[in-house]
Amino acid sequence: MQDYLRVGVVTQTHGVRGEFKVFPTTDDVNRFKKLKKIFVSISSELVKKKVESVKFFKQFVILKLEGIDSMDEAEKLKNVELWVSREDAVACEEDEYYIADLIGLEVFADSGEKVGILKDVFSSSANDVYEVISDEGKSVLLPAIHDCILDVDIKGGKMTVHITEGLM
């Protein structure tokens, strides 16, 4: 399990006082209101920054961090990922998982046959969709619904699924 979870990516500056726009990569955009600190990914290193203010504009979060006080300083953060520690993450409800914990799980059919490795998670209007890559490199898309996803064992690194006709 990862110690940090990505919550957004800086897209561009906002104004001249060091604020910047963040494209949120979290399901709960309001989680930014509760953040006191955030980690900025700079040169493959996570640097802790204090959150000074949070505002919302359309689908973006406008963030102001301590020590970033000009447009030029904010410009240096363009395309940088923002992370929170797992202890500051929003708790998952029952049958909810962090995408970072799902990626890499071995996926097995309820018959015991290995389907592949969970490679990615996509959101759709109805439900999430899990992309599983077989050992042969074939992509299988599985709907994240109870009829298909039978068991998720994050600690064991395994997911058990029911493959209905037409999915493979």
C-alpha cells in the first residue's frame, strides 16, 4: 500500500498572489476544505506545504500554499502532482477502495483461473470499470458491480471476479 494518495494536479496559475488551479483527482473535491497540509511532488520528492486557502472555480480547486507568494513561484508548480498522506485521506466506505490500492492486484475468476493484473480504473456514468491485462497482454474490462466483483483482498493482493458471458 502506498503511504501517499494523489488528490490533484496543478494546471495553471490563478492571479498574481501565488494561487494556482488544481484539477482534482479525488472523488470528494470538498476534501480540500479540510486539508491543513499537502505534499507537492518536486523532483521525485514529496515536499510538505501548509495550505493557506482553498476556493472553488468550476471543476477546479484554487489553492494557496505557504511560501508560494507570486505568480512566478506558482508557475513553477505547473503539472505538479499533489498528494496527501494516507492518515489525512478521506476514509473509504464499505466496498470502496483507493484506486492506488487496486492497481496491481492479481485478478482471478471464481473458477480459480487467473484473469490478469488490474491495470487501471475508469469512471463511467453508471459505475467504475476495471481494466485487467492478461498475461498474454489482452485487455479485459470489468464493471465494478457486485455481480462481477466478488471479493477484494487488498492485503493479500488479490481480487476475485465472476466473468459473465461476453466479457472476455
